[in-house]
Amino acid sequence: GILLCGHGSRDPKAVSEFENLVKKLKIRIPNVPFEYGFLEFNRPIIRKALDSLKDKGVERVIALPAMLFAAGHTKNDIPSILNNYSAETGLIIQYGRELGLNSLMIGAAGARLRETLEINSIFPPSKTLLVVAGRGSSDPDANSNVCKITRMLVEGFGFGWGETVFSG
């Protein structure tokens, strides 16, 4: 089976968007038991999603973190839940990796940026400030990836300035 691990959010729109992603993924792989769980704020929690897979007779789970970059939740919190569950129940769980910085990610960010520039075409990129906000991570690898994607976007679009902002 497959388990998609989400962070969870206090924003109902974010939860709805995640659940819509899950529905689309289930359609693409209809013959594989597929569940999702949240780390915090929402239900089902990851353990309940694992219970559901186990109740369906699944003996091996591929758990995928639906997160952009590897930071505390991806490196520590989710693996801890999965390892404890596996130790308690004997369920075999393989853990995948985060979405990460790759050409598809950069392409998606670039497409969104291009769309925004077209809608707001008053100023050319050279007169525009790009601010990329990376929220909530004290992990140096995740912060490095936010800086890398900012640099690539600034260089690729010819912005006059680029800035990375981190907020707690």
C-alpha cells in the first residue's frame, strides 16, 4: 500500500487541496491500497491511516512525505511515527523522500512566476523585487534549497534583486 504523509494545516482550503491531490492520485493507481494521514492539525493522523492499510491486509507500505524539502518533520517526526508503528505491529514500512529541489519543482515555480509577471506587467523583471519566503524550518539543508531556488529564479528571469526571507 501507499501512505501519503501530509503536514496538516489550520487552513481548511489547504486541507481540501491536499485531499483533492489524494483523490487524483487514487484514480491514477486504482489497484493499490492508498491512504493519507496528517502529522498535525487534521485527521486522519498518520497512525490511523496505517491502521486502515493494515486492516485492508496490506503487509508492506511505501510512505511518502508530501513536503517540499527535508527538514525536521521529514527527517525526524514522520520517520519516528513510522518506525514506532512498524516496531509495534510488524508492518513493513519503506520511507520515500521529500519532493526536493529538481527540474520539475523549478519549472513549476518558474511557471507561477511567469504567470504573475504577465498579470502584473507594469514593471519589467529588472525593476521587480522577488521575495521567496521559506517558512518554519531551522534545518540548514531546507534553507539552502530555498536559497538555491531563489537564486535560480532571479538569474532565470533577470530580476534586479532577489531576497530570501525566513519566518518562524
